[in-house]
Amino acid sequence: MIVLAFILSIVLLLITTLHVYWGIGGIWPGSDAASCARAVVGFRGVDEMPAPFASFAVAACLGLATLWPMALEGMFATPFPKAGLAATALLIALVFLGRGIAGFTPWWRRLTPEQPFARFDVRYYSPLCLLIGLGFAVLALTEFPA
């Protein structure tokens, strides 16, 4: 399970870094703020990236999630009991699984129709969320004290 924890943490660290990059004004994978917003935000009519605060808030949440698999595997000291870490990992799993499932619903498609976001979401973003959620669920269930 240590390998799974490490992989989850690395993936989440990369996603955290992307959100910090967008928060400081980065425009990849677009060529300007509008094209970046259409690629990574996708809401109908979006033509600019969210406020930096929003990107930094998401980055902060993802940064905490980055630490969770390692804490659950005991890779560093934490004041939280193992059962609490496992229960929280299940909640994190539900968030990612929920986002991943939402990406395949007609409701989400109507909410986020902008291209290339809609295409990227079905191919990459939603499946990645499902995999991250599944990874957290597996870790949590295997680490839950008997």
C-alpha cells in the first residue's frame, strides 16, 4: 500500500502545483487566459480564469489531500489516530468519486460545455478523479483498524 500512497501523493502534488500555477496567472494549457479557462474551467461562456484566491483555495485543499496517503501509511508523525485518518480518507475518496461520476452526467455536460474542457473532462479529468477516489478508498479500507 505504500506504493499506492506514494503514487496518490505525487499525482495530487502535480495537480496542486497546477492550481498554484493558475493562481499566479499561468495560462497552460491555453495560449491566453480565455483559452486556458475554456480548457480547465469549462463553464458555459467562461472567458477568464477564476480569481487567484479560488485557485489557491483548491490548491490548499489538494495540498492537504496530498499528505493524507502518506500519513495513513505512517510515513510521518501525525497527531491523528489511524481510524480518523482512514475515515477522512474515505471522505476524500467520496469527493473525488463524486466529481469523477459527475463528469459523465448530462447535468455536468450542460453546465460545462466549453471545448476543449468537455473533451478533456471525459478523457482525462473525470477518469483521473475516479482513479484518485478509488485509490483513497482502497487505502482507507485496507488501513482501517480491525
